[in-house]
Amino acid sequence: MTPTQAQRPDPAAFESYMRASHRQVYGLALRLTGQSSDAEDLVQEAYIRAYRFFFRYDPGLPFTSWMYRILTNIHIDHNRRKSRIRASSLDNAGLDGETVWEVADESAGPDKLVLEGELDDALQLGLLSMCSEFRLAVVLADVEGMAYEEIAEIMQTSIGTVRSRIHRGRKQLRRYLDREYPGRFCEVNV
Amino acid sequence: MNCRGFRNKVAQYADQELSGREMLAMQHHCRCCEGCAAELRREQELKNMLASMKVPEPSFGFEDRLCAAINAEGQPRRESAWRPWRTAAVAAVAGAALVLGLLRSFDRPAPVAKSDFIDFGADQVVQGTQDPFGGGPVITVSSGNP
């Protein structure tokens, strides 16, 4: 290929893909973040990145899977950045005698504000209690119904790792439900 | 199959991600072991609950806001036409360097351990003594000219 042969991606095609897929992509984002506003921000960032690199999309593959992969990468990046910021503030805050410690109060987090008693809410809280890699693997397998191979492709890891994350993730979720809702989900007890 | 083996693979079994032979072994164990059968039921129950979670809807007008954000980006990028060429050029240079390095390593004479030989000039005096502090022998090399 020479420079004159380079194809410019079609914005109209991207828009039609986006309109067809955004609800599904938003669903995954909400399961991962637990907050509607965070999920919308995440989805928007993912679509903007997808638009910029639309020339890399292979139309022979499902657009939603490509979007899931982009969204997943952004979500993991955000989580890593957040954990770095938190570690640095814990190390450095307070040395000058004026800095205010900004440590999240886990017990008063938004998860406690969600109405309890509904099965969906209980499951969503359980998902949020898991570490992000386990949560992502469980959501892709059980909520999105994907095969291990597809999940490995999206998470850019091996099938063995996916297998282990799903196994351990479900165990964590069952323990959470058993601890927080004892007797409510009798079949889910560990 | 024992209970430990069953429980390690119960997630894969519920997801139908095992081979046919393993699926049969799991099925057979499940028939004989009530505890493992209950474990499988719990796994499937959790999977069903997760699969039946309601699909959440984004807030009103989200689709339009998304379109506006995309339109604000302007035209999507086009693939740099030089990219495949650049990749090929990098690969060619790396390959050439590797071949060159291999050829040079074949041409080079085998290294000689320096400690095996000591060259002395014809006008040098070599004197061997014993270290007075109890060490090994000391060889002193000095110029032959006074």
C-alpha cells in the first residue's frame, strides 16, 4: 500500500455501529463501575477511542466484542491509576502538617445507598465487592454469556487465567452473598 | 474422579468448557456424590441469577450526547500508509543485524585465556620469592637495564 491508497474510515458507518451497540456496551460498563454516571463516562471514552482508531476495526468480527475490549482496557487503566494515586497520597499526605488525608470511607460508599433486598442489587453489590479482574471475567462469562476463549481475547490473557478468575470470582461472590444476606439465597450458600 | 477434582472443575463444568471425557467423568461423580451434586446446583443457580440480571438502560438522551461527543472529534484518523512499510523496514534491519552478528561471531578467533601465558621481554629480569607474610609465591618482573 502507498500513502495515496490509505483509506479514511467512514464516520456514518461508525455512527450506525455505535447506535446499534451502545446499550449493550453501557450494560457492561455499569456492571463494572456500579455507577450510572461513571458508566456513561467510561462508555463515552471508549467510543471516542474506538472512533479515533476505527481504521483498525475488522468488519469481519463483531463490533461489540471490539468495543468490549476497548472498554475493558480503559477500565483496567483507570483502576490502576486510581490505586497508584491512592498509594501515593497515603505515602505523602500529612508530611507538611497541612495536607488533609483523603481516604475513602468504604462503609459509606455508594454501594450502601443502593436499595437492598432486590436480587439484582445484591448481585451488583457482590460484583462490586470483587477485585476488578475477577469481576470482569464473571460478568463476561455469566452476564454476557461469553465463552472462555472470547473472554481471554477481550482480557488479553490466557484461557487458563480466565478459568481461574471465573472460578475464584464466583467463589468470592457466593461468600459475599452468604455473609451479607445470610439465608436469603439459600442455594447460593458456600 | 474425587471430590477435590470435581470442585476444582465445577465452574468449567457448569460453563460446558470441559472436554467430552471430562464432562462424562464429572457427570458420573455427580451421580455418586450428593455433596458435589449440591455444589454443582449452587454454581448453576448463581450463573442463572447473574444471567437474569436486568439489562440497565442509560439515562435519557445519552445516545445523542454520545453522538455529539463523537462529532466533536471531527474526522476519524486514517491508517498511516507508512506503517506497514515502517514495520517491514524495522524487521529487515533487525534481521540484517542478526545475520551480521552471527557471521562476525564465526569469523572471530577463539578467545585465549590471558592468565595462561606471561610474555617477558628479552631484557627483563624475573625473580621468584616467597611472600614474607605467609602468602603464596611472588614473581617480580623488572627491567634488565640498571
